[in-house]
Amino acid sequence: MSEVVVVGGGVMGLMTARELRVRGRDVTLLERDQPGRQASWASAGIIGKTHRSLVDPVQSLIRDGAFRFERLAEE
């Protein structure tokens, strides 16, 4: 029996399961269809660019997400 069960194999579920595995947890991922093929597939993995009209905290979040994505892709 797994220590953790993650329900949903979209981007959030897959990344949660991955992070838990990296931290040494025994994880089971449950997905009724093919992982990454529902809402995550429809959005095509879009990462938004910074927009000048957004307030500074939002811009910081966008930049941080883009930076983390680059590191993740390298891993």
C-alpha cells in the first residue's frame, strides 16, 4: 500500500506525485484516462509572459514560474 495517493494525472497531480517521490514518499497516481490528456492537454502547457498591465506580485509569480519551469525541464 502506498503512503500517498494522488488523484488526477494532470500537470498539478503529476508534479505533486513527482515532488513527493523526490522527497522519498511511496506514491500511487490515479488517473481515469491517459495522464496529461485532459485540461493540461487543452492548455498546451502554456506559460504566460509578463504583462505590463499586471500588478507587481503577479509579475513576480509569472517570472518565478517561468524560472522554475526552465529548471524542471533541465531535470
